[in-house]
Amino acid sequence: MDLNLTPAELAFREELRAWLKANAPADWEKHRTEDEMQKEVYEAGWAGIAWPAAYGGRGATLMEQVIFTEEMARAGAPPLANVLGLMLIGPTIIAFGTDAQKKRFLPNILSADEIWCQGFSEPNAGSDLANVRTESKLDGDHYSINGQKVWTSYGWAADWCALLTRSDPNSTKHKGLTYILVDMKSPGVEVRPLRQMTGESEFCELFFHDVRVPAENVLGQVGDGWNVAMGTLMHERATLGAAVQIAMKRQFDRLVELSHTIPRNGHTAAEDPVLRQKLAQSYVEIEVMRLNQMRAITRINQKGVPGPEGSIQKIFWTELNQRFQQIAAELLGPYVQLTKGSPAAIDDGIWAYSFLRARGNTIEAGTSEIQRNIVGHFVLGLPKSY
Ligand SMILES: Cc1cc2nc3c(=O)[nH]c(=O)nc-3n(C[C@H](O)[C@H](O)[C@H](O)COP(=O)(O)OP(=O)(O)OC[C@H]3O[C@@H](n4cnc5c(N)ncnc54)[C@H](O)[C@@H]3O)c2cc1C
């Protein structure tokens, strides 16, 4: 594994940094919405970095995609509005879509003119995703969709949904599933936002009542939905860590800064012997996380597909983030509970938000237990878990 960037990667980073410097005021997350952010990035030619140029991307390497994600996080830019379209669903359409589907959907994903959500999980199909029950039944040249999805991030904002359905009612498990692209404005689609403990409604329940979807919207082969869905999940775990690592490092640096001003036992928190140990340990772990990310990227570059490193990284950063938020809470004291808008809140309540939001990290994109099962089986050769 080579930890140094190549001359081409360094040049790419310099070009991006120059663009960010010219276009990004220091506090731009306060002034731009996620939607505006993506349009700006798109117009400057930075959307879909690793997508092939033929589909409107930049044809850059995966490492350059990681550099882009890192630099955006370093600049404190808001996330892009169509993050699921760009990171997960677009690449799945590139891999499995017909020419007509690529032409129809990819440009609007890049420009954020159409926002996407991922409709996989159901009340009885989370970790055990192969238990999907939402039904798709062929009726002439349309499918009729009935069923329920849950925890659908951005469901409230989405124009389209990548939906995993059961097209063969007699099938079980991984067989008989079909991946279908559903217009969220179709009659019979009902979206109910779910309120999270952070106070926001990032995800939703989706209900489908006799929703008619053209048969041409099936992505990949009918009955081969499991294979297509795995393509989506593979992208989900591959590069997510890059932005998180930089975002955590920024938060860590801020916590160290605050530790010099927060009083503790007649001194500052920075002088507290126990907190110093914990801050130093967090620093070490954030560095380990960076190296794990490089290892995962090296593996993809060498073998073409993500390996179990994606699971190691997912377990590591999500559990580290929870430990880190706990340390921040200890250091900041009761003020950490004050949320956005409270006059006495530190950093406008971001610490309360981060503490609460970190709980979902070990659940979304596959729970820690599921990631450990993957490591146990594929890395350690233990028997498969059922
Ligand atoms: C913030 C957030 C955003 C999300 N966004 C989306 C989205 O956009 N689209 C989408 O489709 N889904 C989304 N999800 C859903 C997510 O993928 C599921 O919550 C996750 O896969 C777990 O499924 P579950 O909630 O049904 O829990 P369950 O699968 O019921 O698990 C319950 C508990 O049992 C454990 N468990 C289950 N099976 C095993 C096993 N074999 N071995 C050991 N332990 C096991 C789990 O680890 C967990 O602790 C999101 C979730 C969160 C928290």
C-alpha cells in the first residue's frame, strides 16, 4: 500500500483546492442549501467525479473521488443534495441500466434536478434484506406495486426511488426479487416522515398502494434484483469513510480548541489528566481510521471490487464516532445538551446533534453485528451466520 498521492492526484487536489478557495467562503454551510451546493458543484464539473465521462462524469479515479469527498469536508461544505443518487444509485444504473435508462436518469442525478432515495428496508427486512415482501406484479406493460418500506433517507425530498421488490410471490430469500425505478409522484405513493431523536426527519416510511410503474423501469433482469441491490450496497460501504474521517478530524480539532477554555476542577479541561488521555486516544483512533480508509481504497484499486475492509472500516468509524461523542459530552459538560437555537448552546448545538445522530451510525448501511458477521466469515473463515 502506497500512502503517497501520485503526481496526477496531487494536481487534481490542487485544482480542486483552488476552486474551493475561489468559490467557498469559510462558513458556506450557513449560506447554501444542499441543493444549491450540488448545482454549483455540477456546473463547475465536479459532480460524479468517478463516473465515466461518457455519462457526464469526470472519469476520475476512485482515489480522486476520495480526495474530492475529503476536500469538501475539509472546506466545511454542506453535503450534496443528491448524495444517494451520486454515490449509490447512479453507479448502479451505470452498471446494470439499459442505454435508454442511462440517458434518461444519469444527467438529472448529476445536476440534482431529480433527487433519489433507496427503498430497500422494510419492517421485516433490515439486516435480513432478502426477506423483502413489497410486491411487484406484472400487469400488461406495467408493474403494480404494493407494500411498505421504512427508514428511507430523503424519502420526503425524493423524485425517484430505487425500489427492491418481490416479483415472484412463490419465491423466498434472494431469488424472485426485482429492482425497479419508481417515480415518487406516481398515484398511490404515500410518504410519512419519521421524527428522529435529533428532532429532524431525515428518513420516512413509504407506502405503495397499487402504484403503476412502466415495465421498462426494471433495472437489470427481472428476478435478479438481489444481484443489482448488492451492487448498490457495495458502493454504500466503499467510500463513505473518507468524508466522515475528515469531518471527525475537524470536530476533534474544535474540541481540542474548546478544551483550553472549558473550566475543570480549577484548571482547564485540557489540563485534566483523564480528559487528556481520552483526547490523545481519540486522535490515535482517527488516524487509524484514515489508514483503514487508504487500505480499503488500495484493495478496490488492485482487485476492482471492495473487499471486507469496507466492513472493518464501517465498524471502526461508527463505534469510534460514538466513543468520541461521549468524550465530547464529558468534556463540554451539561452545555452539551443544549440544542440549536438555545442562546447558551456551544457551537449552536452541533454537539448535541452529533451525539444523538451518532447512535444511528452503527445501524445504517448494515449494523455492527452484520459487519462483524461479514468479517467473521470472509476474513476469518468462520462458518456463515444465519
Ligand atoms: C439513519 C438511518 C438511515 C437509513 N437509511 C436507509 C435508507 O435510505 N434506505 C433503506 O432501505 N434503509 C435505510 N436504513 C435502514 C437500515 O439499513 C436498517 O435499519 C439496518 O439494515 C438494520 O435493520 P433493522 O433496523 O430492520 O434491524 P434488525 O435487522 O431487525 O436488527 C435488530 C438487531 O438484531 C441484530 N441482528 C440481526 N440479524 C443478526 C445476525 N444475523 N447476527 C447478529 N445480530 C443480528 C442487529 O444487529 C440489530 O442489533 C437506515 C437506517 C438508519 C438508522
